[in-house]
Amino acid sequence: MEDPVKPDDSDTKWKGYHGHTRAKHNLLDYYLNPWMKILGSNSSKLRVFDCFAGRGDYLGEQTADPVELEHIDTSSVVPGSPQIILNNACEFIHLTDKIECVFIEKEEKNARILSENLPDESKFPDGVSYDIVVGKFQDKTIPEIEQRGGWDIPTFLFIDPFGYSQLDYDVVTTISQSDGFEVLINLMASQVVRWQDVDKQQDALQRPFGTSAWREELETHQAGPLDDKEVSYYCRRLEENGPKHTIAYLVTREDSDAMVYYMIFGTNNPKGLEVMRDAMNEIGPGEFAYAPNRPGRHQDQAGLDSWSENEVRQKLKELFSGRELSFESIVSEYVQEATYSTHRRKDIRRELKDMEDEGIIGIERITSQTPAGLSGDDVVNFPQFE
């Protein structure tokens, strides 16, 4: 059963471009930049899949500006995620030999319109390519991965369906459990909340969670730092069989505090988690959220310096008491254990240097060339804290 919404090729579904759509496009664009920089420097080929590619165009009312494209031309007035992906590929192809973009779209009408909105490959730098694949995400994604070089190529997948019934749990976890694969998923949590008690939607709701016991498990699940336990539960289910790490980004309507969806990132790489964590905390408005009308989510830097060190220090003592490990390992473990903390690498570095100045910890410089530096393999020795 499909979700109780209009068909994906209905023209009305592509009318309007608003703040919540811009928010997910911002996040996609923001993360592809470091992803391509880091992996392009170490790999001869990268792949990016847009698994619900759509039309590459939005029509009608526009209350938000689209993501600016500097490296490709498009006939679209308001371009979509395929153009954002290609724009990044053209910007960073100089770092690698090939960036292959795959746009999966189940509706032939949407795929045809998308093809009309994308530039011809002849206009791209050498090494950038794309294909439009007509078919369903759950049917096409894994075969396309296997036909295009298999599971050893760094691959990023943008999974942005209308509704939730197409988020096949087994497909998502099979993809995201693979090293070198990362996913950014749109979970329409507002629809999950709305329809979870409707009998006719039970089969559809089981698909993203991947278990017939989802209602019972959700009932007892504790949301933790997230506002919505349905999202926290979905992240837990992903981590049970898919990526080692997840982090969720709340997206509300621009004119109210109503939740629309969450963008959920999954990775097996702690560095990927750190980079996406920084992105989600950076682009706002809101901490790990596009939530302009939720006061509790507003980023407020006032007074941050007066209290953040104490909070960071407390966490450092809690995690590393009596241990000796590298700075890079400290940041990695801190990010995994305090995923929704707003404190970043620079805050951890600053607090460690203050603790060294106070004689609390010892640091052996290995990577850093001066006593003022702290990075990489520099070893930090923590005493046993009470």
C-alpha cells in the first residue's frame, strides 16, 4: 500500500519551493563538499546515488531561494537534488579520476522531465557522468551498485522519498552496513506520527522499521536527545543492522513549529559522523535543526565561552579517566559518545590545551611541530579522576 498522498508524478507535488525543502538541499550540498574533498583525494572513483531523483525542478510559489549552482547550467528555475549533486561533482572532479552520479526515479514522467532539466554530459569536465535509471529504489539500487563496480567504491546515497512506505528496511540496511557507504535519508516522521494508528497503514509502516514488532518496541522506546521517539527508534533500528553511527536533523515548517521530517545520516566512519555533526550544527537555524520557530532549538552563542569549557572538561574526564590515547582518537570517541553536543573539534582541542597548561594532563607531541599545536597522533595522558 502506498502512503495516503498524491502520486509522485502528480504536478501538484512539485509546486512550491519552501524553507523545509531548501533545508534538506542545504544539508546535502554542505556535506557533499567535504565528502568529495576527503574521499576524492584518496580514491580514483566516487559514486553518488539520488534514489528518488524527481524532476530536478519546482514550480509555482517560492518562499525560499534555491541552492546556488556555480559549476553547471540548468534550465530549471528552481533546481533539485540532481543538479546539486552534479554541481559538486564538477567542482571536485579535479581531485579524482571519476565521479559517477546515478539518478533513480520510479515515475517515467518525472524521469523524462529530469532528463530535460539536466545539462548534456559534454558540458561537464572529463570524469563526471550521470545516468537516469527508471525504476523503484527498492528494486534498482542494489543491482545498480553491483553493476557499477560493486561495494568497494566510496558511495553516498541521498534517499529522499515522498512518504515512508518506499523506505525498505532491508535495502537501506544492506547498503548502509557496507564500509565506504554513507546514506542521508528523509524520514517523513510527521506522517509516521499521523498514520501509525490507522489499520490500513500498518503494512506500510512496517517497511521502514523492518519488524512486525515495531509498535510494541516503539511504545517502550526512550527518545533520548531527540524530540520525537519515532525518529530515535528508527535510528536504533538502522544501527542494529545497518550503519554503526546515525545522527538526525529536525526540519520544521518555516512559518510554524510543526515538524515536517527528519534528515537521518548513517555512516560506518567516525570521521563522517564528525563532519555531518558539524554540518547539522552549522547550517541551522537551530541546533541540529532547521527550526526557525522553535525557541528551544535556536542557536545562541552568547556566553558560550563562559560555560562550554566546563562542559567539555567534564565529558573528557568522564570518558578518558586513566587513559592514554591520541588526539584523533579522543575526538572520534567524544563525537560518538556525545553526538548531539554542540561542542566541536576546536572546543575539545582548546580545553585539552587548557588542561595541559593547568598541569592536569600530559601531552606528547608527535604530529604537532610546536608546543602550541595539538592534532593527529599527539598522545594525551589522562590521570585517574575521582
